[in-house]
Amino acid sequence: MVASRIDLLIDRLRGVVDPVALILEAGERQAYSCDGLTSHRAVPALVVVPADRLELVACVREVIALGLPWVARGAGTGLSGGALPDEEGVLVVTSRLKGILEIDPFSRVAVVEPGVVNLELSRAVLLYGLYFAPDPSSQIACSIGGNVAENSGGAHCFKYGFTTHHVLALELLLPTGELLWLGSEGMDGPGPDLRGVVIGSEGTLGIVTRIVCRLLPLPETRRTFLAYFDSVAAAAEAVSDVVSRGITPAAIEMMDQLAIVACEIATGAGLDTTAKSCLLLELDGEIDEVAHEFLAVRALLELHGSSHVWEAANEEERGLMWLARKAAFAAAGRVAPAYIVQDGVVPRSALPRVLGRIGDLGTESGLAILNVFHAGDGNLHPLVTYDPSVQGQEALAEEVAAKILALCLEEGGSLTGEHGIGVDKVCHMPEMFSTEDLTTFERLRSAFDPSGMCNRGKLLPTPRLCGERPGRYQPHALEEAGLGERW
């Protein structure tokens, strides 16, 4: 039944898009089987890559008319399986919609299509002395449409906020096929904030087709520096002390020794690999203000035992520091052939305690855990490494990763800071939200998508066989015996 509808859809889409936009061959569709979360894979029945907004809208409306499930995908850099395809449905790829449609330097806004790469927008508005603040580590590759879907943050989100603080309005293609604008070019539009509902909804409420981005003026000056410590706890305590004094750095990033070593091997940036941990801090703003804050922060770092500080002398050195930090996930491959990255959040005051317990989990399991994260807002990114060729290690890594999430919740934190829930953490949602909460979320989702065909199976848990454990889906014994089925 599904196959026949896919065949019918292909016939219809041939009248809508160029043949190059339809990816039919099984091997080519395999290339779209996962996003950055490679442990979850599914080959879509069809991949369509529209050339422009009109083709995108026409394609999705044909999919909807045939009652097929569909998933939107941008650059595929997500880390929670939010763009994992539906094997019975269509993957709609927005990467060709990369137009910067308007730049208004006076109002400090830009209108872009969802396929625009994050860093390209800042480059495009640089000559006006402006930039787009959200800067995920995948900034050179991730698309703004994906940033909207996941409410991405980045290293500078501590001071400047997440994507939701920098998107004023958006055009949404609903799962019903309708187009509508949400938000306004003002900071506070009339009515309920449906724009805010869509941002961070992980592609479950439709496809964003146009985005009005808020731009910021480049700061007058920036001072970027690395502070090294003899322990992870000392660095974590320094973070809380800096913030408690009313100082708001543009960024406070933290790496432990394993992460420092991996990043240095990968980039040759000049990091001190003998240090147990380091903080990468950046202060920005007016020259006098930054000079005053720099002296205050240096004194606090020394108070907490910082062994030495390396300040970037120029843009080249600053670039090296950020290159090392943003290469961390890729650099983890220098430690082990595979890893699971988590994205839990804890209060800043809990950082020393939580990091200590994560260290204990690594010791107990025998798995190396790299810690590299946004320390300013307590957004942890522990990388639990393992070797998939060693029997049982992958399952052990999944168990350790689940324990880290449980630890975050115990400390009053949350399951995710910016990577999203996707399929990776969907089974953990009842640990954070009550049945009533989840029912409310589902009612909201159904208001946008009555048919339930848009990115189904993501974000919200669905009824499953008892005994299913978090992480990659493992068939239940009843399934394997032919006595039950997953639904």
C-alpha cells in the first residue's frame, strides 16, 4: 500500500521538480539515513531536494495529499536524530533553499531561507558591522532552518541567548499544507507567541520556509583567553564565582584534560596538555568595560588556582582557540572510534559535584569520558567513548549516557540544552515531565498536525512495549518470538 502511494507520488513530483531533485536509487537514499546521531539509521522511501520555496511547498502538499509521513532535513548536523527519516515516508531536504533574501542594516534584520548556512549569514552582513549571534560548534555547516528547529545555542549563548532570541518572525508550511507567518519584525508582536512555540519544536510542527533574523552590531572590542587549572572542580568553582560577581562573559567554555589532549592533537592550537582542565573565556563590549572585567576575571581565576592564562594577542590566536574548542566532537575520534554525546543541563552551582560523579562513572565503567561544554549556563556535553568492535561496549556506553541524564535531572536540570530530544532521548521524557505535561504537549502538536504525519515518532514518547530501554531501539523478546509488535 505504501509502495504504491510512493510510486504515485513520484509520478506527481515529476511534474513539480526537475529529475535531479528526486533521489530514487537505494544507495543514494542510504546517504540520508541519519543525521549527526549515526547510531540511529533509517532509509527513507523517497528523498526530494526542492530547488526553491515554490517547489518545496508544492512537493510537501503532494505528500500530504497522499497521506504519507514526511520529515524535513537541513544540513544533517543534528545530534539527536531529529532528522532521522521515516522508512515509509519522504525526506524533504531544504539545503538548496539558501537565499539571503533581504538585508536591512538600519533595522538590523535579514530575511533568509532555511538552507542558509549559519556562518554565511554573519559573513554576508559583516560589511555593515553586524553579525548573527547564535554560533553552534557546527556553525560552518549547520543551516539556520535547523537552528530554528532545534533552538540552537552555541558558545556565546550565555550572554546572547539562543536562536529564539534572534528570530523575530518565520513563515511556516503547516502539515495541513497551509502557509502562515508567525511573529513580527518588532520585538513583541500581538497575540500568543506561536513563533516561540515553533522554534525548538524539532520539525514536528511543519517546515520553516523563511526566517526573519535579528542582527547585532559587532562589539567594539573582544578579549579571548584560556585559563588552566589543576582540577576540574577548581575550574567549575571559578565559573560560578565569576557569574555570581555580576560579570557576564560572552562565552565561558570548559574542557577537561582528555578533551584538551584530543583537541590539541587534532588542531595543534597550542593548548597546554598537562593541565587537568581549562576555561576558554571571551569578554566583549566597550573597551573600558572589557578592560575592567578582564582584570576582575583574572583575579577570580587566580583565586581559584588558575596556574596560568594565555590571552589571544591577535585574531589569529583567537581563531586558534576557537578552532580547538569547536573541533572537540570530531577530535574525540582521536580517543576512541565511537562515542555518545549527551546534552544535559545542570545548575552552575552543581557543576563541581556533577563533573565529579561523571568522572566516577567513567572509572566504574572503564570508558573514557571527555567533558567539553558551555560552562556559563551549565550545558554539559560529555562524550562517552567506546569501541563498537568490543562486545558489550556500545550497550555499556548507552547505559552510562543514560545515567548522566538521570544525574542531570536529579540536580534539577534538564534533558537537553540545545541538541534536542529527537529519537535519542524520547524514552527519557517521562522522567522529566508528568503524564499531564506530555498530554498537553501532544494536544499542542495535534493542533498543528492533526494527521500526525510530520516527523512522527520524535520528541514525544509514544506507547511502546514494556521493557523497552532508552537509546537505540532493541526488539522486545515478544517481538522476536512473533507474539507482539511495536506500534
